Amino acid sequence: MTTKLFGQRIRRVEDPRLLSGRGRYLDDLGHDALAVAFVRSPHAHARVLDIDVSAALEVEGLVAIFSYDDLDGKTSEPLPLLIPHPALTHGRTPYALAKDEVNHVGEAIVMVVASDRYVAEDVVGLIRVDYELLPPVVGVERARDGGALVHDDVPGNVAATMVQEVGDAAAAIDASPRRQRLQLSIERSASMPMEGKGVLARWDADDESLLVHTSTQTSTSVRQAIAAKLSLPVDRVEVVTPDVGGGFGVKIVHPWPEEILVPWASVRLNRPVKWVEDRREHFISSAHERGQLHDVTVGYGDDGRVTGLSVQFWHDNGAYTPYGLIVPIITSTQLLGPYKPTAYRVEFASLYTNTVMVTPYRGAGRPQGCFVMERVMDAIAADLGLDRALVRERNFIQPDEMPYDHGLTFQDGRPLIYDSGDFPASLSKLKQLVGWDDFAKYRERAAAEGRRVGIGLACYVEGTGVGPYEGGHIRVETDGSVVVSTGLTTQGQGHQTMLAQIVADELGVPMERVRVTTGDTRRFKYAVGTFASRTAVMSGSAVALTARKVRAKALRIASNALEAAVDDLEIVDGHVQVKGSPGSQVDLGAVAVLSNPLRYAFDEAAARATQFATPHDPDQPPVAADDEPGLEGSGFFSPTRSTFANGMHAVVVETDPDTAEVKILRYCVVHDCGTIINPMIVEGQVHGGVAQGIGGALFERMEYDESGQLLNASYMDFLMPYASEIPHIEIDHLETPSPLNPLGVKGAGEAGVIPVSAAIAAAIEDAEGVVITAMPISPSELFDLRRAREQRGEAR
Amino acid sequence: MTPEPLHEVTLTVNHVPHQLRLPARRLLSDALRHDVRLTGTHVGCEHGVCGACTVLLDGQPIRSCLMFAVTADGASITTTEGCLEPDGELGAVQEAFHDCHALQCGFCTPGFITTITAYLETHPNPSEQQAREAIGGNLCRCTGYQNIVAAVLRAAEIKRERSAP
């Protein structure tokens, strides 16, 4: 075996192309396609009375204007409810173009197709829509009081309610020596990838086929959805995901209205048609996440051990629920983190509001759950005067309790069972990394200089690598190169590198020979998608298993050629050789030639496989009955359930005594995602996750006014962190392998973001002595908390 | 309605002159991407905040989404494609990004490459803090900036290595 690539810091194979401007993102394609722009609702809740296009018809370059009445067949039905759930009794999805009512600012009403985007927007500006305004429902409180309804046929604005319970939480809390009640909330943020969404559709009337490029996290499912909606045979539709400029969850939702309308228009007009989302459209017509209010009651002993936990929360799902109840179900289950309350009850209501819909954003309900649980831990420590790390330690699930069954049902419909993890070891590493036990001295020194500093920590567990499956196809070409395809998509995670590392190791070939494609249904038709930190677990395992199959076939063919037993062969550096006798070898390209008996010599390599060139047994068919030509194979990986990664963060902050600005002095991470394939990529994922977490903790919020206008729908007003806001992040790893997949890996993509709000809230609380119950927190909000404390006459 | 009047515009992009006929409102970013068809320059926000569309105009970094192509008539423009070495290999800043894993999705990257290329012309030996400030006007949603800061320092190092006799 050559040097193992698995576990190495390999520079990414994606980089040279992306760095030199040869990346191909959606808007880099289809320069000659017609352009689309939309008339979108300026009102949060209204009936559409009339659409007048008369002023727009003379615009040079206008090709077509479509509204709901132009849609036909299944395109005129509501978009699919992607993830039905028995508890989602009142699921609602939008129409591709609003039928007669709009339910949030930004909902598409009219589609304009023109020669270019400038002209399309000119036309949009000339179309007049008359509305009858309806009362808008904005915010959880307004939704909950049910005074006004988002959807007339959804009483109380309640899309769903759901309860999960293990043990009798109420009785356990009543019986506890100590009890606390906390009201905790997290505001809305959003994925905000640097590239918005976009769709390019090319209908080929001669071939009666449709080729669609879309900036998605699931090309296979978009393909099925387009075929279903346009009533085309699936066989005539292919969907390709080009380079994607970030996803973070928002692009897993599908089909977006535009993913149906653009292909539909291309078929109808028999022209290539393209829509590229602009930044304002992304703010008001894609998806947000995080907005939840939580009411928590906890019972615990004098030692800090939780004996009962009851959580009720209200989830703002926005105007529609195409992605079902995934976010609140994840909050419900992942809230528990590394802890084991003896009895637990969770109940949520998912509520409609006249705002952009809510679907998973990196972390997907976990940051809220982690915030709740970690605030509870800090509240218990404060009440008992115990060290915050100690309280956590006392509530940890212990390594010898793994696998640990919580008795709940996870987001994949399967039992919530942690497969592995060593929480005490992770905490010990974190305390050492941040210097937890020495912080008191640092605080004293800082105080002597008139500085306020504080430290906080937060722990989480993340279910990753959810099913149902992923697959891969691997073919060794006759030149010895290896072509790997997997169906899920990529949006910056370095999948091509990571998967190539795995395949190169398994096959015994140099990594430079391995080429990986993702998210192209022309290459691989079966996949689920890229979400829930699942690619390394799912596609990584699938290509590893596939490579093992292809390797076995290569050895079988080579054993004939080398006249040696399979068990005596190895593959080194792209050559099959007899172990210990490298002189006796055949390269994989030649094995690929031999795997495909030929009649025609189209090139020199092929000549070696033609019928008069090779010795053969005249009584056997050239391809055995149980064999296939080609050195290739497909394979799938489908785990019994999710694998659970975990991590712990500690942060040191300094607060400005005058302005209440929060500065992060140190940020430390201990991360356990099982066996690591490429530490450089994993650390990059953690960095990015933490940065998004800091944005969510200190800066980012969707500012809706009471009429449902999003007041900060631009990068100028929605504050995402620049380099000046993100500290250097210190990382230590623990590797607790997962027993649930052949590589021992767990997901890493979302991890970094999950505990950041919890850890920063704890650190600010520690620095300031005020209780923090809502995140994000701005300097003015912290200032108000200070003032309220001073008015109560409390000391800091 | 009458068609929009078109204007003769000459843009020298990465040392290659391009004669274009464009409407007055055509943004420089759109002209580079869709008329010159160099799509390395990306558009992230269309209002000058994110920096993804940063190109060098006569050597100075500017936001190409905030400038009309007609106002750049006669100017010399460098995009990320123009930051490659003459032999087509990665330029110093690009190589440093590769070394330091300073890009993930790559969408914001061209704006960083051009910004840092210009910065290092006048600041060949930045400190870590200066490197962080140098990229302070560009948004990245993937990397958390840590590896980009490292790449600024590494790029300075590579430039010195490459210019060494």
C-alpha cells in the first residue's frame, strides 16, 4: 500500500479551478438564455385583485409575461409538501405563482421573460397589481394569539403540535429538591450564501428532453420534482448542479417556484431560460431559520443533577411548511445534548406567520436547543454556586453507557440512540485548551485594569449522516484514470478531495488519477442530497464500499493475467502486483482493457482486448454469465440510523464598560466527528460554522416590522461578520469512531455553529452579572440589561 | 418603446483590449461577466457591500457592481483570471489560498484575490493584524476568515520566494 491519504491534510483538488476563475456557477452558464425577473408582493398579506400588464407590452425585448392563470396541469397546483409528518395536520405550501393570495413580502406573482435582466426588470416595474390588504401576522406572539389568521383554514395559525415524553417529567420536577423556570428565545437569521439561488433550463424540442442547471443541494430530487410538475417522463429530464456558491441549508428546499417556472417557460417558449436570484430576492423570497420562544421548567438535586426537564416551545415556520417539521423536531431531540435528564417532556407548536418560510439553516434547530439546555446548566450552576463545568460533568452520559438510547424519535423517524462519544474526555480537553481552572486569576488581573471579562462554555451533540442512503459509481478507464460519481451535491465542502482520498486509498491508485463528480443526474441518478452533515458518512462510505468491489474485480482479472492467486495480489500506485514481487505486475488501465472484450481496435489499448489478440477458452463466453464488461461498479450505503458527533466550545469575552460592545478574546473548540478524513477540511468547516454562530449570537437578525416588511433586506443592513468580527479559533480534536459505518466517520459540516450563541451568552453573563435569556444580543440590548440591573439596585 | 442607445466602450481586461457596444446602464460587473465573458468576477450583493465583484481598475481595487461599464472606458482592468502567472500557473495569492485552505465554495474568492494582490503591492510584509485589516471589506460566509488571513501572510512569503534571484 502506498502512503495512506485518509487522515492527511491534502490540499483541495477543487482549488486551482476556482482560484483561476474557471469555476462555473449558475450565472456563469447560459449567457444567451432569456432572462427572468419576478413581480413580487410588496405586502405581507393581501388578496391579489387584478394584474394589469398593458403598460409593459411595448417594451423592446419583452418575450413573455406569465401569471397564475397561465400555468397548466400540475404546475398550477401547490408545490409539494416535501416531508409530510402525521403531526403536521395543517401543512400548507405556496403556488409557483400566487393564485389569489400572497402570504409574505416577496412571494412571486408575475414572471417576466425578456432578452436580458435589465429589460425584464423594466417590465416588472411597469406591471400594476391591485391588492386588497389583509391583516398581517408577524412574530410568534401575534401568531399564537390567533387574532388574525395567515391561512383562513388553519385555526389558531397552528400548523402542528407535537409532544415527546420519556418518563413523567412533571412528577419528576415536582419531586425535585430544586426547580427553575426559564423563558428563552432566539431570533431569526438565515443561511445567506454568497451566491443566491439560480436556475437555467434548456428544452431540446428535437430530443424532447430538458436539461436543467440549478444551484441546489439535491439535484436528483429536483429532477423528480420537475418531471412530476411538468408531466414529463423522468427519463427526459436531467438536472446538473454546477459549482454552488454556498448553501448552508437554504438550497436543500426544492422545488423552489423558480425551479418549476423556469423549466416550464423554457419548454413553452422553446428557448433557454435563466433566472438568477438577486440579493434582495434572496432575503425576501427564499427561507430563514432560528425564530423560537421556549418555556422551560427544570427540576434538579442539590448536586446539580437534572431529574426532570419540561420544555414547551413555539416555532415560527413563516408562511408555508414545505420542509415539514424538521427544524422543531431537531430542537426537541437534540436539545438534550450530552446530558441525560431522567425524565423529559417536550411539546412544540409550529405556527404560521406572514413572513418568509422557515427551513433548515446550518445547525437546523440545534442552536436553539443547545441554547436552551446550556442556559439551564448555567442557571443550575448559578443557583447552587457550583462550577459550570462541574454541573455539566455531573449530567453527562458516560462512555460506558454508549450506545445510549434516549427513548425518543429523531428527525429521520428512527430512535435517538447515540452511537459513541466520550464527553468527559472532550470536556477535559476543552478545559485544558481554554485554561478554565485558571480563569479566575485572569479575571482578577483584568478587573485590576478596569476591564470586564467573562468565560462561557457550551456542549452539543449533533445527529449526522442521516439516511436513507447514498451511492457511488466508480469506473477505471483504460488509461488508468478513475472516475467517481456520487449523486449528492457539493457547495464548498471539498467533497471532490475528500472522496478522492477515500477512493485512492481503497483502490491503491495515486490521488491525481481520481476524478470525482457530484450532483449530476446524467452521471448518477440515485441520491438524497447534501444536508445534515451527511456527505462524508453517506457518500464517503458508499464510494469506499464501491471501491472495494471494483478492487475485487481488478484483482480477479489480474489474477488470470498474472497467473497468481487473488490472495497473493496487491494494488500499489495503480499497479496490480504479486505481493513481494513488484516485477510481476499489470497496471490498472491494462486490467480495465482486459475487463472489456472487444471486436474493434479503436485505439492501441483497445487492440489488446480484441478477439484475436487475447488467449481465451473457446468453450466459455467472453463475458461470464455472472459478470459485466468494464472495470467498474456501483454501490450504496444505507445505515440503520444516524451517527452522533459532538463538541464543546469555550469563549472568553470582554465587554466595554461604556458602550457595552462585546469583544471575543479567545474562542476554543474541541470537536469529535469520529475518524477524520482530512483535518484541514474539518477545521475549515469548524471555522466557518463558528463564524456563522458568532454572526447569529451578536449581529444577525431579521428585522420585521409589524406590517411584515423586512427592514434590513440587504447586506448593508443585515450585519454579517467581516474578518474584524471573527477571532482566531483554537481547535483540538477527539476521534471517537462511529461503529455505524465502514470508515468510522461522523459528520462535521454543521457542528461549528451549534453552541456559539449558548457559549457567548454564558460568557457575557459571566462578565456582566446580568441574566441573558435572548440571543442575539446587541450592545444596546446589553446596555439596557445593565441599566435594568442598576435600577434594581443590584451589584455587578 | 425605442431601443436603448449603445455606446462604444473599450475595456482592457487582463492586458487584452475589448471593443464593446453597451447601454449606458450596463454595470461593469455585467460587462465583464456577460460581454467579455470572464466569469471569474462574481456578484454577491449588487450594492457594493460584499466585495465579491472586486476588480483592479488601473491597479486599484474597485467594486465592479457599483460602476457603469461606460465610465470605465479606456481603463485597464485586472480580474482574478489576470492574477495568474503569465504561464497560466496560480499566482502568488492564488497559490497561498490553495496552501492555506482559504476558500471553500469559492464564490467570494475572486474579490479577495484581487484585493490582496493590490494590497501586497504596497504592503509586501504585513503583520497578521494588518493582514486581517486588509481583507476587512470583503465578506466570506464559508471560511471564518482565519485561513484567508493566513493566506495573506503566505502570499507575501510566496511573492518573496518567487522574486528571489
